[in-house]
Amino acid sequence: MHSVYEELDEVKAEIEKLKDEYRVKADFAESLKRAQNEQLIKTQEANHKLEKLARELNGKEDEICAANQIIEDLKSNLKDKEAAIKHLTSANSKLRLDYGEKLRRCEEENKELGLALDEANAKNMDQEKQICSLKEEIEGVKRLLTVLQKKSSEAENKAKASKELKLRDDVFLKLEEKNRSFEDQLKWKNEQFGHLEEAHEKLRHHLEVREKEWEKEKAVLIDDISSLQSNLESQIRISEDLQSRLHMCNQALAHEEGKRKLLEVQVLEFKNGFDNVCDEYEEAKLKFESLTSQRDQEIATLRGSFGTKETLYKEIQYQFNKLELEKQELMVSIKELQEAQIQEAGKVSSSSKLRNKLKCLEQVHRDCSMNLKAKETEWRLLNEKLKVDLNICRSALERKDISMNELKKELEDCHSLTVELELQNEENSLLLLVLKSEISEAQLRLANSSACMDLKNKEIEETNSVLVEQLELKETLVRIQKELEEEREKTVVLSRRLKSIEEEQLPMHKEIDSLKEMLKELSSCQLHSEEQVLQTQSNLKTIHDALDRANEENSLLLLVLKSEISEAQLRLANSSACMDLKNKGIEETNSVLVEQLELKETLVRVQKELEEEREKTVVLSRRLKSIEEEQLPMHKEIDSLKEMLKESSSCQLHSEEQVLQTQSNLKTIHDALDRANEENSLLLLVLKSEISEAQLRLANSSACMDLKNKEIEETFSVLVELKETLVRVQKELEEEREKTVVLSRRLKSVEEEQLPMHKESSTCQLHSEEQVLQIQSNLKTIHDALDRANEELYEKFCEVNEVEFELQIWKSIAEQFKANIKENHQLRRDVEASLLAQVEVEVNLKREKESLCHQLEEKNKRIDDLQQQIVGLNERINSEETANLAGSMTAEKEVLVKHSDEKSSEGLQKEFNCLVQELIDKELEAAILAQVEKNNNQEKETLSQLVEEKDQRIYDLQQLVASLEQEFESSTCSFSSQLTKMQAERNSLCESWEKIKTAEVLKEVEIQERNLIITELEHDLSNLQQKVEQQERNLFSSRKRREEIEAELDAKQVEIYKMECELEEKQLSSDTTIKKLNDEKVKILEDFMKFSDRENLLNYTMGLLSDRIHKLSMEDMQLMKNLERIVQTMENQGPRIEMNGDDDEYDPVKENMNTFSSSLMKKAEAIHDERSPLRALNN
């Protein structure tokens, strides 16, 4: 029994040990399970983190790639800009070097030419001195001649007649030889002077050519500098446009980032750190905006400084041109003084004054050269300052580029911060997103939203196309209005011109009435004038036919206009939608109006020709009486033409009324478009005002050009007349020289009486040579005036080109404004569309988030219910185990009580039964223990199965959550990728649209420039044709004048030939008288030998000589009268030839003729005065 108890105790101790071990193992198993679960959770979290890190790495790699691309693009742009700047600097340096070399060359050439001029002036002074010395010698010879005459008279009184005659012959021969030698010396010196003048003219011409070449090279350099400046300005504008676009993009990005921040604030209101980041970002944004405003202010200041420098440069250029003009005027004044010196070389008293003036002018010229050098140094300093300013601007641009790069880096940092915040938000949102169904719904919604976005994009594109068409229609309407306003102005101008022509015709008629009295004196020129009248009548008939044809064409065009305007009105009334057809009709009307304008121009030309013809008729009316009767049909034709013009003006008014009706119909459409585009209209008005100012400048410059062309034509006519007068004077000089040669050959034998005649011929030659020099000086002055006019024309052409360049720049600026306005409208629309899309996406996301939150709350409730069920199951299992242990303990206690009772009652007999019972109890306990162990094992197995099932469920739930998170991440990634793709496509579309727009704008600009060039070339061709026609007319009139002058010259030559014949006859008669005198002298000598009284013989000879001298003086008087008549005829015919010009204006040819005639009259009076003492002696 004791062993049995011991065994029972041992068994119980083993059972307790086993229970303890079981408990320890169960706790260990639970701890292992917990550790395993924790490890699984950690591994899953680690996997999630790795996936997130991989995604972050991929996003950062993409951002890094994008940033690298942007950096490479910026580097390439910087390299391009640096290369362009280097190219510009190299080109500028080359141009400056070339300009400096050319300036040096021009200065050296100017110095050489100045030295040559000084040498030529010195030579001229020496020659003038030699001429003065020769004149003094001639005067000394004349004095000697007077002395010799006195001596010869004394010798005549003292010596005999034969000796006196021999002495006189010897003296006269000597004097003739001296006179010939002096004449040869004078000819040689005149030839030397002519050679020197030719060399001086060649040098002057070479200097002028060099100056013109220098001015051309200067103009080319200025054009190159202006082109480089324009290229710089265009590049600056491109950079400014890029900066403005960057600014717009940054603003758009800031706007979008603000909206994203609002979304993040709505999602993550419980985070306080995010607010600080937002505040920092806003501060950075404010700093960026302040920096951009500072940059814009600096750019504005730089532009202002650049504008001031440009104005300074223009002022310097204007001063330089002014100094050049002053230099040319000084050169002209020097030439005039030199010519005055040559003309007044004989006056000794005024030579010192002229020399002083020349010295003063030379000092002024030197001062001008010094001033020019000082100004050149100032210009060089200004150029250096401009270089320094350019370097400063470049350094400022580089600094700004560096600041831009730093700001871009800061923006990238801000973007990276936003990306990190977005990743945190995504991590928080991934924990919330669980279910596939809602993700599928979200995908469906995204698909629907993408479809809606596509539809909206299509609608936006359609609206954009419609707005573009409306803008094009508006531009066409504006152009039509401009053309209509121009046509109105042209019609007003034409009506004013017609009124002015009618008012000008009234004094013309009065002049015709006043000149009728003048026509009585000009009966001799009727035949020639009748021929000219016939020619004018034929010209008028041709003009009348041309006017009739023009009027017929005008009427036909007006009918076409009426028909087309009626068709346009019907189209406007029928359909307002067919704008293309209306535009075509308006373009056709514009073409017809252009043709009308051309017809009006032809009418104006015809009116000008009529005015010229009227002037011709006035000139002819001064000469003729018979033109009065023939002018009546002319006036009738002119009145009929006026009536036709009035009719055409009435037709034009009718057409204008119809055009006004069309304008009223167009204004309704234009007002509807103006309401939508008031900003564009304001900009267009500003541009119109500036373009009108430029057009006024062009009109003023064209008026100045016309005036200068007229002045050039007048100078050309004056030149032609001067050439004709030169030819006449040269012919007269040749004739006078021939006369002098003939007279010198035939009047050798005349001794005492031919000395004053020789003096008079020499004085006539000198006077004629002085007149030739005067004419040459006048020609030089006219040549200089022509050069000045050509230079002024060149300057005006340059000014016109500059104004045209400014107009093109303004047009390009206006087109850029239009393009910018269109881009702004498109950007606004795109931003509005993107905002609407973002709002819709935000609303959808909010809804999805709310639905997901509800679903998550439901699932959390389910998980809590499951956890409660698991806890209840664990409690049930524990209660069952405790109940089993309590039952086993009560059974043991009952067995012990029964055993003690049996001991006491029965004895040993019952002990056997007890042992048997104990064995049975042991077997029962063993069976019970086996059953308990089986039940425990079964319960453990069931619990382990339940735990495994729960673990599997938890694992399955975790896998579901992970898969849902992955799917959500993939969907969000796909959504973000789709959004990025959409944005990229949108950006690409915007860029392509901008490129297309820029290409179209550039094409339009090129087309407009080509049209402008074509119109300018056509205008130039028309001007050239008009000039050629005018030149042909002038040539025709000059040929007619030449023929008339040749005829008059032939008549004068015939008269001169007759006079020469008379002079020869008189000379023959004088020769006969001289022979008779010689014979008489021989007789007198014979008588003298006979007579002894000397006084009687002398008195007798003196009486005979006085009679003969009286006869010769009478013949000379007749000759002088004939010469005076010739001079009077020349004077009367000179102004008749010059009647074609203006009577009131100054004419140098008239002055020359007057001086010539006055000199001849003076000579005649001098001869008459010289003859008077002989008369006194004779009396």
C-alpha cells in the first residue's frame, strides 16, 4: 500500500511536472508565435518601406534626369548666348578696327590734300604776283611808249621829215616786236595758269571723290552698327520673352502648388509641421517675386540708359554732319574768295584785304580741323564708355543668370520638399486604401474623367479656332476701315486740289487779259508760235482723248463698284454666318478702290500736264495775237473736262455713300467684336498713332524730296542755259579774236592811230577772259550746289530708310503684342480648364476618400468583432480546463474517504477488496488520465488549428491589404503617370501651337515686308519713269531751244559776216586812203624840198592830216554805231531766249549779259571820249 501511495505520489509529481512543462511549452509556443507574427509584420513593413524607397528613388532619378536635361538645355542656351556675344564682340571689334583704320587713312589723305591745296594756293599766289609784275611791266612799257611818243613828237619838231619817218618806223617796229613778245609771254602764262587750274580741279575732284567714298563707307558702317544693334535688341527681346514665359510658368506652377497645398491641408489638418513648411515656401515665393520685380526694375533702368545713350549718339552724329556742312561752306567761301582774287587781281588796294580774309579763313579752317580732332577724341571716349557700359551690362546679365540658376535650385529644393510631403501623404493614404472594388470604381471614374477632359479639350480647341477666326475677321475689318478712311482722305485731298486748280485759273485768265496788250509788239514771231500752238493743240487733243478714256474706264469701274456693293449688301442681308464670302467681297471692293485710286492718280497727272500746257499757252500768249481766237475752244475743252471731273466726283460721292452703308453694316459686327477685345483695340490705337506719326514723317520727307528735286531740275535748267551762254561767249570770243587778228594784220601800217585800237583790243580780250573766268566760277558754284543737293538727297534717303525701318520695327512689335495677347488668352483658357479639371478631380478624390473612410470604419468594426470572438473562445477554453481539474480532485477525495471507512469497518478482508478497488481505481484513473490527455491533446489540436486558421486569416487579410495597397499604388502611379503624360502632351501641344503661331506670324511679317518692298520698288519705278519722262521732255524742249538758238546764231553769223565784209570794204578804203596819204606825203616832201619856209609847210601838212583824221574818225564813229546796234540786238535777243524761264527770279546769265553789254557800252564811251580831243584840235 505504501509503495502504491509512493507510486501514486510519484505519478502525481510527474503529472504536475508534465503540466508545468506543458505550460512552459505552451507559453514558449505562444511567444514563438508572437515573435513570428512580429517578424512577419516587420518583414512586411520592411518590404513596404523598400518598395516606397524604390519608388522614391525612381521618382528622384526621373527628377534628376529632368533637372539634368534642363541644366543641359540652360548650358546650351548659355553657350549659344556666349557664342553670340563673342561673335558680336568680335564683329564689333573688327568694325571698330576697320573704322579706325579708315579714319586714319581719311585723315592722312585729308592732310595730303590739304598740303596739295596749300601748294596749289602758293603756286596761284606766285602766279598772281607774276601777273601783277607783268602788268606793271606792261604799264611801264605803256609809259615808255608815251615817253617815246613825246620824244618822237619833239624829234618831229626838230628833225627832218625823212628822219622822222625812219625813226617812227624803227620805233613802231620795236614796239610791235615788244608787244608780240609780251603777247607770247601772256599766252604762255595763260596756258600755265590753265594747266594749274586743271590740276587744281583734278585735285578737288579727287578730294570730293574720296570724301564721297568716305561718307559711303561711314554710312555702311553705321548701317552695320544699326543692324548689330537691332540683332542685339532682338536677342534681348527673345531673352525677355523667355524670361516672361518662365515667369508665367512659375506663376502657373505656384498657383497649382497652392492648390495642392490646400488639398494637403484638407487631408492632413492634424499635422502642425506641414504649416511651417507652407510658411517657409510662401516666404521663398515672396523672395522670388521680390527678386523678379528687382530684375524687371533693373532691366527697365538698363533700357532707359540704353535709350539715353542712343540719343547721345544721334546728337553726336547730327553735330558731325553739321560740322561737315560748315566745312563744305567754308571750302566754297574759300573758292569764291580765290575766284574774287583772280577777278580782281588788278586792284592792288583790295589785294591786302583779300589776303587778310584768306588768312582768317585759313585760321578758321585750322580751328575747324582742331575742333574736329577734339570731337573725334570725344567720340572715341564715348565709344570706350559705351564699351565699358556693354561690359557692365554683360556682367549684370551673367549675375542675373547666376541668380536665376540659384532661384531655380531653390525652386527644385522646394519641389523636392513638396515631393517628400506628397510621399508622406501617400504613405498615410496607402494605409487607408484597402479594397479593390473602390479602386475599380475610382479607375472607372478616372476613365470617365479622362473622357470628359478629352471632350473639354476638344471644346476648348473648337472655341480657340472660333476665336482665332473672329480675330482674323476683326483684323480684316480693321484693315478695310483703314483703307476706307484713306480713300476718304484721298477724295477730300482731290476735291481740295480741284478747288485750288479752279482758284488758280482765275488769276491765269486775268494775266491772259493783261498780256493781250503785250502781244502787239511780237508780230515777227507769229509763224514759229503758230507751229508751237499746233503742237500744243495736238498734245491737248491726245490728253483730251486720254481723259475721255479715263472717264469711260472710271464710269465702268463705278458701275462695277455699284454692282459689287449691291451684291455685298445682299450677302450681308441674307447670311451673317458667311463671313468668308463677305471678306472676299470686301477684298474685291478694295481692289476696285485701289484701281479707282490709280485712276485718280492718273487724273492728277493729267491735271498736272494740263497745268504745264496752260503755262506753255500763257508763254505763247505773250508772243501771239492769234492765240486768243484759238484759246476759246481750248477753254471750252477745259470746261468740259472740269464738268467730267465734277461728274466723276459726284459718282465718287455716290460710291462713298454706298461704302458708308457697307461700313454701317460692318460696324455692327465690329462693335460686337470690339466688346470682347477692348485691350487689343487700345494697343492697336496706340500703334496706329505711332504709325500715323511715322507716315507723317515720311510724307514730310517725301515733300522735302520733291522740293529738292524741283530745285535740282531748276539748277539743271540753269546749267543748260549757262552752257549755252558759255558756247555763245566762246563763239563770240573766237569771233572777236579772229577780228583782232585780222585787224592786227591789216592795220600794221597805221602807226599813231592804231595804238589806242590795240589798247582797246587788249582790254576787250582781258574783259572777255575775265567774263570766261566768271562763268567758270559760276559753273563751279553750280557744280558745288549740285553736289550739296545730291548729298542732301542721300541724307534724306537715309532718313526715309530709317523711318521705314522704325515702321517695320513698330509693325513687328504690334504683331508681337497681338501674338502675346493671343497667347495670354490661350493660357487663361488652358489654366481655367486645368483648374476646372483639378476641381473635378479634387471633388472625386474627396468622395472616394469619404467612401474609403466609411469602408475602413466598417472593416475596423468587423476586425473588432472578430477579436472579441477570439477572446470569448479563449475564455471558454480556460474555463473548460479548470472544470476538468476540479472534477479530478473531488474524485480523489471521495476515494480516500471511502478507504478510511472500509478500514475501520471491515478489516483485513476489506483490504483486499480495497487493493482490488485501488487497482481498479488506478486503472480507472489511468483510463481517465488517458481520456483527459486525449481530451487535452484534442483541445490543443483544436486550439492550434483555430490559431493557425486565425493566423492564416490574418495573413490572408495582410496579403489582401498589401495587394490592395500595391494596386492602389499602381493605380495612383498610373494616374500620376497619366496626369504627367497629359500635362506633357498639353505642354507639347502648347509648344507646337506656339511654334505654329510664331511661324505664321513670321510668315505674315515676311509677306508684309515683301509687300512693302514690292510697293517701294513699284513706287521707285514709277518715280524713275516720271523722272525719265520729265528728262525726255526737258531734252525735247532743250533741243527745240538749241535749234532756235542755232537759227538765231546763224542769223547773227550772217549779220556778223555782212559786218565783216563792210569792215573789210572800209579797211580797203582806209588802205587806199593810207596809200593816198603816203603818195601825198611823197608829194609833200617834194613840195617841202621846194618850199623853204618850214612853218607854212607844216601848217599845210597838219591841215591835210587833220582832214584825213576827221574822215577816219567819222568812219570809226559809224563803225561804233554799227557795233552798238549789234550789241543792242544781242541784248534784245538774250532776254527773248530767256523768256521761257521765270522773269522775277534771279538769273546769273542775265547778269553776265548785262555786265558784258555794260562793259561794251563803257568801251564805246571810252573810245568816244578818246576821240573828242582830236575833234577839238581839228576845230
